[in-house]
Amino acid sequence: MPLPHPTHLVRTFTDVHGVPPHSYLTGRRVELVRRLLLAGQRPADAAVAAGFFDQAHLTRHFRRYLGVSPARYLGGPVTGIRRAGRR
């Protein structure tokens, strides 16, 4: 019996789960990092443990999925935000 074409597998996965396989995997990695951070692990160590290349790679995806950086998620200092009326 011939194997299904990879495109068929991706489309079927997307139909069942609502997201493509790579997005699903990235979301699972972000969720793992979130749990590791809450357990007290450093962001750089959590990034590597979850399969991200480095902390910057983690931060980009963490922000995309959860809307905040890992430091902000843990209640760290807010930087780079301008307040209304200040210059």
C-alpha cells in the first residue's frame, strides 16, 4: 500500500487540529516553556529545553502566542513602553 503524499498529511492534520503541524508544534513548545518558567527555570534554559534555538527565538514565539514576553509573563519589569503624555 503506497504512503499518502506529505501534502495530504499536512492538510488532514490542519483539518483535524485547526492549525498546520509546525504551528501546532511551536504552540506545544511555548506551552512547555510557560510551565518551565512557572516552575522557576530561567528563560534561556527553558528555551533550550523546549527546542528553541535561543532565548530570542523563544521570545519571538512566546510573544506571538501569549501576547507578552517571557519576562513580562513572570511579572518582570516593563521596558520599552511609552506612557501617554510623557516624552
